[in-house]
Amino acid sequence: MKILLVITGLGMGGAEHVVVNMADELFKKGYEVKIVYLTGSALVLPKNSNIEVIPLNMMGAKSFVTSYFRLRSIVKRFKPDVIHSHMVHANILTRCLRLSLKVKKIISTSHSNNEGGKVRMFAYRITDKLANISTNVSEDAVNESIRRGGVKKGRMLSIPNGINTEKFFFNDESRSKIRNELNINHKKILLAVGRLTEAKDYPNLLNAIKLLKKQRTDFKLFIVGDGPLKSYLINMIEELNLADHVQLLGIRNDIPTLMSAADLFVLSSAWEGFGLVVAEAMACERLVVATDCGGVAQVVSPYGVLVKPRDSVSLSNAMNNSMNLSLDESAKIGSLSRSHIINNYSLIKNVESYERLYNSPKV
């Protein structure tokens, strides 16, 4: 079977990692797989070099038509049995193929409970029938898509993201190496990973750190990622006098290693579809404090701590309480967390769920 995966971009986000991991796993299972990405640079790639990765070089709405015909040409040559698109722009572009081309099966996957405003929801709604089925990464995200009018009830399924638990696991050697690299001796490491965007609500986290600093000083927060709010966050760190307790690490390709080095993983998001990084941290046996947004509760429960979004006081208190746990308590929760991810959110389970859709005559 031939599978064409189409995604808006291959930056450092969670959806991008999901797609390349899925491509590798599908290839291992004997599928012929190609990836097409619409825009930007390919910062994450599948491990298997036999998986062709094709850029469309889309440059905004003005090049929609050109990109459409490039994608159409790729589909005509490859003749995929399934086109599986990811993220809003790729979903809309891929669906439109059926306006001029016969396509066997199209599956559209969203990765958030906030895919955009009214224009995007309208685009989703009017193109919905061009897809065989849509999916999203949590029940909450599915319900939100229905509530906002992007899709009708029964036309979108919940399929959680999958974690490569062979890649994300605790490693004591990695922990020592990174802590030495970051010049951390006896302090606790707090870690946050995600693009520097409004969705991740890092101002909420920085305000929580300011409050936490009044209770204790035996910690340092490292934030991994890049994005449009970088300058704003740098200024905010200076204004709140947090330079000794917060460091931006930029883009890193050693996330499992960094997670092993951390004592606590923190997610401060205002909205999420699934919270992939939370599941990755749990696979690395890390304690987690996260905001109760989107599908995060579905992933974290019952082993992580949930707080209300945009509530810096609650976030600060939860971080403080988690850091007060004993080593034995932390280790026990970490072990249970990893088992929880393996049993419910493994990459293998995710791919198997999509395989059933790929092969189902009813979809």
C-alpha cells in the first residue's frame, strides 16, 4: 500500500515529530511512504532515508494555486492508496485535490483544539465532504471542532498521538551529562518544551516562576524552542529579574536527553490538542505539572498535576509541591507514568489505529 503524508511544515513542533515518526513506523511495516510539506525548512526528518521528503515551497496564500498543482502532479505520479494530511493548511489543500483528481482515500488530521478562527472553520466545513474522514488528537479536541462548526458530529474521530518509547526513556548517563553541560549542580531543573507562541503561554510560566522564586531558589527553568515571542520573553525575563532562574535554550535536537536531566516538566499552555511533550516527559519518567487544557488531562491523569490555564499562582504552588516530593515518591510516580504512556499512547498503538482506517472499506 502507498501512503502519502502531507503536512503544513516540518518545523520543530509536536505534529511534525508525530508525522515523521509515523512515516518511519509505516515504512518498517512494509508500506511505501512519501512525505510532502507545504512550507518552510525541514527541521525534522524521518530516520529512514528511503522515505522521500518533498517540499512544495508554498509562500503564503498567493501561491496556493501553484502549490495545488505541484501536489496534484506528485499524487498523479505516486498514485497513493491513502493521502493522510496533517494540520489545517495541508488538510484544506489536500481535500481540494478531489475537485480535479480522483483520489482513493483522504484522511485529514488536526492536532489542536484551536485550529484557528471563523475563516478556517468555514474552510473546514465547506471542504469536509471531500475527505473520507477526519481525526483529531483527543476527545476534547474533537468536541471543540464540532462545537465551533468545523465538522459535523460523526465526521471526526479521536486518535491520540503516539510516543516513540524506544526514543523517550530515562537515561542516568544522559542526566549527568546534560546537568554538567548546563552547569547545574544541586539545583532542580525545571523544563518546558514548545514553540514560543501564544498557545504555550510562557508569560504565565514566567509569572509563576517569579512567585516560586519567593518560596525557594534551588531551581532553574530551561525553555526549549523558538518562535515569534522570543524577544518579548527575553524582555520579560529581564523585567521580572529572572535571569538567574530562567534560560532560553533555543531549538534543541536532544529532547529525550534534556528530559532525563530534568526533575520536573512544566506545560503552561493556554490551549493544546493533545500535549505531546507531556507524554514524552512521562515516558522519560519525569514528574509533570500541566495546565488543564485540551486533551492534556486525558494524557496526564492520574499521575501528573493539573492546574487551571492562565493561573500563575496555582502553577507556582503545583511546581513547589512537586519539587518537595521525596526521591522515592518521584521515582514511583515516574515509573507509573511511563507504564501509562506505553499502555495507552505508544507510537505502535497510534499507527495501528491509522492502519485500521487505511484498510477499512467503510472509510
